Amino acid sequence: MSGINYSEKIPNNVNLSDDRTLQRALEQWQPNFINWWDEMGPEGSTDMDVYLRTAVSVDPQGWAQFGHVKMRDYRWGIFLNPGQDDRTIGFGDHKGEKAWNDVPGEYRSNLRRIIVTQGDTEPASVEQQRHLGGTAPSMYDLRNLFQINVEEGRHLWAMVYLLHKHFGRDGREEADALLQRNSGDEDNPRILAAFNEQTPDWLSFFMFTYFTDRDGKFQLCALAESSFEPLARTTKFMLTEEAHHMFVGESGISRTIQRTCQVMNELKTDDPNKLRAAGVIDLPTLQRYLNFHFSVTIDLFGADESSNAATFYSTGIKGRYEETKRDDDHILKDRTYPVLQVKDGHLVTKEVPMLNALNEVLRDDYIKDSVSGVERWNKVITKAGIDFKLRVPHKAFNRNIGALAGANVTPQGEVVSESEWRLRAGEWLPDTEDRAYVASLMRRVVEPGKFANWIAPPALGINRQAADFEYVRFS
């Protein structure tokens, strides 16, 4: 088992005490992190004891323990998967060479950029979710929110360690800046647009953790292939924690659907107005929220044609999802890939060099994975005997990045005029009435074993706890 040293001020499994200069630098950063957590972390949570999972090793069979912890005292730290002395680079121009333990000078800027962008998303999501505890639909859900929050904080630590360890003064300045930007701030926003969107309610939170944290999974998987060994080892461990975030989203939407279907059958109606009067979220509204969060998230993969993506791959900085399982030469200089564009009022494909289309390759892998989860939601609807299907919209729908930015494409993939788009957007995306209704349901329910009317209880408690387990102890 690869244990973590909890006797250190900063828990770690990287022998931090052997590098006194680095240790002092991180210990100076730590108070700034705590100040950020107090100001921008979960609102009103300081005195709560929360039943949290804490990493005690990076061994997949025994990497966590559960117990009540005050979140401000959570043992954030620096944890890397074990390294491989003989690991070789698996793709790009350096394929077959020994993986790097230090940053090659010629790739320093691009590596720093990738680490900073990944690091910026971690505190951003905490900031987006900081007010949600006040409207938690159950103590169980409140605990899951807090678990995600502390793990996003630890993922920030992971990127800050890399910046401090490998990028000198530039890295230290970038690490400081990660605490200075704030989600939605007009003057100093977060780097990626999706992380400046509000997360105003729990339906948005569940959609975010299903769709946007899934983007995190695919980005981390691509970085876990990196020729830069410390980055690959760091992101492999982060993936262990990311799985829980997606579980929270998938199960949260599934439970919302379950409760809606239950009321539909009780009232024998699919009328959205009658269902809203009964205090549940109708399925068409769920579809509109799905459309919004999916389309915002797939923009996170970047432009469909990107010279940066080609550079990151060819230089060995960032691979593809499941790179080692792909049956090709892992160099890709002679391969092409289809990307979409609008031409003469229709969506058409064109073949472009695959190296330049790697954002699109990753986006398509993500879409397949997302569709699988939506099909699991549909099984809940089918099991309830209801004739309705949730669907992932066409990938050209509601796009703001790349060749499809601003294209007027319906969820079914039909190109329409701008006037028709404006007229029908309320059919496809949440409008002010939808958001106001969902907001009206957000009432805090934190008595053990109780749940808000709009969501069903989970099938199983965290760590197999009883339904009325006290996940959060309030002061």
C-alpha cells in the first residue's frame, strides 16, 4: 500500500520533507489557500462535522477512510500514484523514449499552460457551488456536495505542487493567481467559460457533476498519458476521486427522475403544469437542463481544429483518452478525422488532419460516454412504464466554440434560421420560468433520513450507512 504521511503539516507521499525549499514555499501558500476556503468555500460550513472520505493511500484497494471531520481541518495534501522507473513515452514524436521526470525546456510554456488551466477549474467549481448547502434536498446530498468540494480543493493542491516543484518563480506566481481569480468575477474571471456560469440550484449541480465533471474525467485521462511523469502520476490519482463526482451527478438525476415518474403514475398525468403543482420536476424541463449543460460542457474540449492540440500530442504533453488501447501508430501524421461545419444551410463533414482534430476526437469519446449514462436514466423512466426518452442533443447544438460557434442548429441537428432559433429556443433550453420554478423547489431538508419532495432517496447510503445516518453534525 502506498501510504500517505499524515504527520506532516502538508500530508503527502512525495517525500516533501526531503526538499526543504519546496516545503517552505508550499507552507507559505497554505494559509492563502485556507483564507480562500474561508471566503469562497462552502458557505456556513465552518463548524459542521461532515462524514468525509479522506485519502490514506493511493492503493486502489485501500485508499480511503471515512469519519466525521470539520472541513476546514480536512487533510488536504499531495498524492501521486507510484511511478514506473522504466516507463516510456507512448505517443507523439518522442514515442519510445524514456518518460520525463523534469520539464523539457522547450515544452515548459505549454506544460505550464495545461497545468494552470486544469488547476483553475478546481477552485472554480467550489466557488460555483458555495451557496448550495443552504438548499440541500437532504443531509445525504449535503454530505456529497461537501465531499466533492474538499476533493476539488485537493485537486487544486495537486496542480499547485507541480507548479511549485517544476516551474520556479513562474510556477509560484501562477499558483498564487489560482486563488486570485474567482468564478464569474467581471475583472478577474476563471479561465474557461463554463466555470464562470452560475450553479444556482441542485438540478444544475447534478447536471454539472454528471456532464462537466465527466469532461474532467476525459481531460485527466488524456493528461494521465503525458510524457511528463509527475503530471501523469498526479492525474491518475485524481481520477480515483473524480469517479465519485460523476456518481453524485448520475445518481442525483436518476433519483429526480424516479420521484417525477412516481408522481406521474400517482396522478396519472404527464402534464408539466400538474406535475409542477405537485412539486416535482417534469421530464421536459429535465431535458432542457440536459441540453444546456451538455452543450456548455462539450465546448470545454476546445475548437474542432486546433494547432495547439496537435502540438500537445506531437510533443508528448497530452495524449488521447485510453491512448494505449488504440490500434494505430500513435503518431498520427498520416491520418484524418471528420469534423462538422455548416455549409449552405446544412451540416456537412470535412476530413482534416487528425493531429489538428484531437479536441474533436476527445469530444466524441466524451459524447459516447455521456450517452451511456443518459440511457441509464431512460431505464428508470421505462421501468416506471412511462413513454418518454431523454436524449443528448446534437453536438452542433448551442455551440460557442470552433466552426460551429453561433450556428443555429436544433437538438435534432437541423440548421434553422436565426429568427426560428430565437422563436424556439425556449423549447430547447431552460428559460426564466423554468429556472424560477426549479429555484422555488430549493428548500433545505437536513433532518436525517428526510428528503425534499422532488427527489427520491438513494438506494444505498454512503459507506453502506443506514438511511437516517447523521452525515452532517451541525454545531
